[in-house]
Amino acid sequence: MTSYQIHTADTASEAAKEPLTVLQGAFGFVPAAAGLMANSPALLNTFFSAFGHFRGGGTFGPDERQVLLLSNAVANGSEWAVAFHTLEALADGVEPAVVEALRRGDLPTDSRMAALSALTRAFIDKRGRLDEADVAAFTAAGFTEEQLFEVITGVAISAMTNYTANVARPPLEAAVQPHAWTAGYSSGV
């Protein structure tokens, strides 16, 4: 259990209230990672702005964004983020078989989603030092070279939530609990 305060819009400082209010309205609850990030309004507001641009100004569809974010959460071993993005991925239309593959740390059989997952993991594993084969596999799946840079945004916002959750280890919200995950997860298939 965390010893860090998980803020709500009622308990957060003025500088952190607006993002938490928006998230409460969007999800029906304040996601624990955001409530934790409110301990540093600079972190929360940076995340909130970057995610808004990623979601609102990016070219990835909702399902692709969730594949990217879930892949990052697994690569970073973030139990809270994997559970949260499992819920979101299923809600955003990601096929359950794709979600299960990602949760196991495997690439999905869907070639486009596999290329997106592989690239996001390569960014993390190689600390951004991609090689030509990484880029070629991504573009061969129908993604553009410009989208390669958009993946960096997804990796960055994931680092903020994943690392926050890894440090604080918050409990899972009721809506997220059915999707609990631990490193080394196997669906038993």
C-alpha cells in the first residue's frame, strides 16, 4: 500500500485541481496514477498537457494508442498501468487476443499491432537508439516515419504514469481490479 497521498480534485492544490476534475469526469474516478502525480503539480500538468496532445492531435487511433500504452506499461513492469490500460484497451476496441498477448509480453498476431508494440518496446529497451530494422518493420506495417516521432510522446507519457505507479504502488480502483496483472503474467493459455 502506498504512503503517498492519492489526491482527488477536493484534496489537490489549486495547481492540480483542473486536470483531476477533467479525469474524474472522463472516467468516473480519478485514476490513482494521476492522483499521485498531483503531489507534484508540475508532473501532473506536464502529463495532462502531453496526453491531451497525444490523444487530440495525434494520428494514432484509440486502439493503436492503447496498444502503445499497454506495451509500454508491460515493458516498464507497471502493475497499475497494465491493469488500467487493459481496461482502456478493451473499451477502445482492441481485440481481447491482442490484449492478452501484450499482457504476456508477446507480440500480437495482428501484424500492424505487432509492429507498433515492437517499436514502442524497442524505444524503451534501446533507450531510443533504434536501428534501421526497427524503423523498417514499423513502416512496412503501414505506419509513417512521422508516426515514429509520435511514438516518442507515448513512451514519454507512459514513463510518467508507469514510474509514478511503480514508485508509489497504488491500489487498483474497483473498475480496474478485474484486470490485475503482475510481472511474469501468463493467461494460462
